[in-house]
Amino acid sequence: MTRRRMLRSAVALVAVAASVLLLGSTPSPTPTPPVADDPADPVRAAEYWLDGAGIRDAWQTTRGEGVTIAVIDTGIGKVPEVFGDAVVGGTDVSGAGTPDGRTPLGAVDGNHGSWVASLAAGRGKADGTGMVGVAPEADLLSVSVGFGAAAAVPFTEQVAKGIRWAVDHGADIINLSFTTNTLDWDESWDDAFLYAFEHDVVVVVAAGNRGSGTNIIGAPATIPGVLTVGGVDQTGTASIEASTQGITIGISAPSEGLLGVSADGEVVSWSGTSGAAPIVAGVAALIRSAHPDISANDVINRIIKTAMPVADAQKPRDPLYGFGLVDADAAISANIPSVSENPMGDLAEWVRLFRRADSVPTPEPSLGPVDIPPLPDADAPTEAGSPLLPSADSLRYGTLPLIALTVPGILVALGVTAAARRIRSARVPVRHNPDSEE
């Protein structure tokens, strides 16, 4: 448990004790004044998920105070009215950013981290207008990473380092809105994600988007223990372009028609599970704020157990929707029993089985040693002789066989030659001598 979470727990226990003394019964979370909110504002009205996912109702109980969300992305821009007091720390792990992690990285993706952060914990304006995040009183950590050519450090190394830094600097929730488009992941991520789980941190991950070429869910969304978020459109139907599918999806959230604040302060429209993930990360922050002593496993369990069911979806878990659509208010207020294990899987067990499985012990021999008869004694050495003189072996194995084969061969050749001469002589005609005639 982090120091910040211990402080939240202590404050909560004091409040509970006071309520018990006054009321003589076990209290529910104390309602808090609603966040400044003008539903008539065009920007605020466009955030349809505030009502669709039960977030406005959840604000009656908590707005995320005392919880820290680490956004490991391309950096959170310095937009005072949105992130002024929200970002409490940061770092760069790409080798290309600034030490505070606030400089946007990448010509194409530079605003991505700001969009993600504004959905999770954007402050909104004091008059209740403008873009506001799901947990507008939660703190943010900005860990800047670079994709592709925007980094001097290998991406897998950036992620591992970023996760460890976030955990060490008080993150209660880590948001990862990216995919590698591969099922497997680098072994260095084993220890990094285990480090987060061992420190009771909720890790929320985007499932990826078909429109960006992710036809099947990829790491880190395939890592056991993370809460993988799929995407739906404004009607709650699985998004065709702005989501993908896979058996590791745990929950679904809006991924189409989203808003985000760019690093220059401009509010833009965008889509993708990169936005669905921080909505769920914000819900996780609301849960941890309302229940300060809750474990990461119980946060995830509350989210999936209180999910809104989807008609015709596979039960209990669908490859498009997971366990259903996120419901922030229900996740905070429902009476859900505590769990001892992460419902999204056990990374430590996976590592034991697939990375560092114990080798099968070598079986003990069941037979005794075999007696082998000794080899016969070697022949006694012979006296060294001249290499120019024949030895018994050279005569036996060389000279005599050669003579035995050569002499008959010579005799046969001579006989053949003599026979050929006789035949040739017999064929010579007798010439007629006219002088011998009378």
C-alpha cells in the first residue's frame, strides 16, 4: 500500500468512526457536492459517456480525489485550465523528451497523451464548461514514451522503465493506450507488470482498433492481470473500426465520437480504444477514491461484476464486449464481495509455466551397472626394421597376393596374343606366281 493510499485509508476510517458514533450504523460513502457541470455547454453535452456510463451519478459520491493515474503515453501537454494542478509528476523514458514528461513526442502522435489524460482526469473550467475527465479531482503522472522514430530507446525498454517509475512514484492506476499488434511480449515486461501487480496497482490497457490494422488483440492487452478495454459506439454496440476483439477483453467503454484536449488546448474529436481505456481508468480512480482501502483485484472485480449486460453477447464473457459496458455508479455503490485473486488472470503463474517452468527431474536409473569383459591384450610390439625391406605382413598382405594375381594375368595375356597371331597368319592369302607355270 502506497503512502498516499494509507493516508486516504486513515481519513476514511476517521469518517466512518464519526458516522457510526452519530448514527449507530455502518455508513455508505459520504456524498460529496457535485462537480461544476453545465450540461448545456456544447462541449460538455458532447461527452455522452458522462451519462451513458453513470459517471455524473458517481460524481455525487466522489470525483477521484486522492488517487493517482499514471498516463504512459506521448506526454501530457501544459494546458493550465485542463491540467494545471492535475499533473503532480512526470518523467521521460524515450531519450527524446524533457525530464518532466510534459513535452509531446512525435509529429503524428504528439497530442495522443494529452487526449488520453483529458479523458481520464481533465479538470474542466471552473464554471462547469469545457472538456472534463471522468475523475476530475484525481492526480496525474506523465510518463512520456516515443513510438517508432520518436525515440532513441527501444520501445519495450521504455514501457518497462515507465511502469516501474510510475509505481515508485505513487501510481494507483496505470493507463496504457497502445498495442504492439502481436500476441507475445518482451520478457522484460514480465517483471515490470509483476512489479505493478505486487504493489497493488490497477493496469488498464486498450484493446486496439481494427481501423488501425489491429485485427486481433495484441500485447500488452494479452498480459494476464491487466484490465483490457474494448470499444463501443454511441449506441453501446461494438465498434467496427474503433475496436478489435479478443478473449482477454474484460470491459467495454465508448470509443467513437470522443473528445480530447490537445497539447495546445484545442478540443478535438477522435476515436479508438485509446480513449475507451482512460474512461475506465477514470472509473477505477473513482472506485479507489470512494473505497480508499480497496485492493487492485477488487477494483477490477467491481468494474466487471457491475458491467451493464449487452443483448446477444456471450455469457459470461464476450470477445467483443468482455463482461459488458462499464457503469461507474454501480461499480462504486454496489455491494460486491471481496476477491483474493485478480479476475483477469495471474501473471506470476503464467511466467512460472511459460517462461521459467521447472525442468522435469532426471529419473534415477533402475538397473545396476553392467559388467563389460576386459579387452584382449594387445599384440607384443615387433622390432623396428628398415622401411626399405619387406616385412612378414607386407609379404603376406601385399607381395604374395600381388604375385598371385599378376602371373596368371600375364600368362593369359601372352596366350591371347599368340592366338591372335595364328589367326592373323591363317587369314593371309596365297599369292599366285606366274613364273612357276609351264
